[in-house]
Amino acid sequence: MTLKEIAQEANVSISTVSRVINQKKPNAASPEVAERIWEIVRRNGYIPNRTAQDLKSGHSDEIKKVEPKTVAIIYARTDSMATDFFFSNIAKAIEQELFKSNYYLKYSFTALDFSKQTTVSHISSLDVDGIVVLGRYEKTLFNFLSQQHKAVMYVGLNPCDHKFDQVICCGGDIARAAVHYLYELGHRKIGYIGAQDNEIRFKGYKQALEKLGLTFRQRNTVNVRQTADGGYKAANMLMDLGSDITAVFCANDNTAIGAMRAFKERGLKIPEDISVIGVDDIETDQYLTPMLTSIHIPLEDLGKWAAHIMIDRLKSGHNLPVKTILPFYIAKRDSCASPKPSSHPL
């Protein structure tokens, strides 16, 4: 496929395609157009002709025939790449950063793919130089991948104890920060909505309660998939059970958005009756009523660091496993406030 063919399919100019994939300008196209171009590049396995580029720039004497390195991404926690905001944004950053150095994203798989034996067999024989696993995974997955590939790394919120490169923003620290923030506002009865099994955010939530001298009550938590629907159902369960909380920590923003809708439908005011805090700080948070307080995760930087570390390993720049921990911050908005003296638990 050529730049001209990509431009025709994306319905943009060749120069726009060139600026986007070569990232010569940060705002070469709107986010929608840029994503359309990258989707075409990804789907067709486009690899630019570096030799032609060097000839055009007058560096023909420096030309060396180098086969491009390729990378696969596995979405370990989701069945859909299209609807997963968190990991899809990390993947985009990885892909675009790899592209700058003549490395390419060749395949993408989801957790659903691993239920198909044909896909598992295909993955075991992938002709790629490195694999990036996004999100919490089963140990058997890493054992399987490490037997087949030398360069395997993990990106997500749950630090792993395997001897692989990893780039993380620690979910345990995130949960502890969220609970401490609610505590500083005056809340002493704090609930939790989100996944619980092997989930470091739930573990961090319990650790924070213990450190602050607050009692953990299982009935103030709901173990659900971290989706808007999961959050909606969980909030209704908390209200139906008469849970003893004045604030709730949701494991991600989609869960928080669903919970907020449920609380509103039952006549509760946010944050007057119940404070809500999420994780991810997605763009939608600023357009909610009230605007959602959330833990900001540096998704683009997670992807960029993952790409840099993968490239360095493929270049034999390091042999020991590297763990990079990125910071986060609380984006304080309107969904959290101090509990009123007259307020009562759900």
C-alpha cells in the first residue's frame, strides 16, 4: 500500500497522511482523521519506504538495508479493542512511537482470542520481534508467551513479579490516594465499586481503610466488571442493601459514570448525598453533571515509555528486566465534597 492509496481511503490529502504517520506536526490532523489514517495503516500493515525517503533527502550514501522490527499487542483484560478507552489509547501511543524508529505494530489480539485454539496456535508462531501485554493477565499467559518469544513486556496498573520489562502506574497507590483524599474531605464511610479478584485497586482500598483506622465492610463493596453497566448495577445494589457509605471509590471512570446515573435516578444528589471518585480521567468526565473527580493516568506516556523500552531491548540495549513507574494525580472536580453534618449513609 502507498501513501496515495491511504490518502484515497481516508479521504484526505497525501501530505496530511505523510504528516500524521511521520508525526512532523503534533496537530497535523484532527483526532478523528488521525485515528482513521492509523486504522488504515494498521489494517494493511503499511511500512514506509525508508530507502526512497533517504534518496529524496539526499542521504543515499548512508542507506543500509535494514528489515523493520515488528511488535504485537495483546489486550489481556478486554474483549473489544474498539470500546476500551484505557488500553486502546496506550496502544495508539505505542504504535506511533514505534513508527518513529522504523518499528511497527503488526498484530493485535484480545482476551477473547485466547478462547480460540486456532488463534493460540497462531500466536505461538507469530513472526514478531516483541510482544506487549496490556492489562492484568493470567500467569499462564506470560509463561506461554515467554516460551515462544524473547522480548515480552507488560503495561498496566497491576505490578507483576515476573522477570519482564514493565511500565506501570501503580493501581495500589492510586486506590490509597483516592481513599485518603475522601478521608481528608471528612468521609469515614467509604465504599468501593469494581473488580475485586486479584485486583490491586481493591487491595489498595482495603489497605487505606486499615491505615486510616476505618472498618472494612464487604457489604459496602460490589464486585463487578468495570463498565458503565457494571457501575450502574453496583450502585443500585449498594442502595438496595442499605450500605453504610457517604462516598464511593470506583475502580475506573466508566464504572463511576454508571454509578452516578444510578444514584441520580434514586434521588440522591452528588456530592451533597454521596461523593464519587473514579480512575482514568477520561475526557468525558469534564462534561458530566457534576464533573467527575478522577485519578489522572498518563496513558500516552505509558505507551511512549513502553515503546522506548521495547526498542531498547530489541537493540540489545539492556538485558536485565526494567520496571518503570509513572506518577498520577487527582483531577479534583465537582463530584466530591465534604459530607454535610446532616447527611446520612445510603
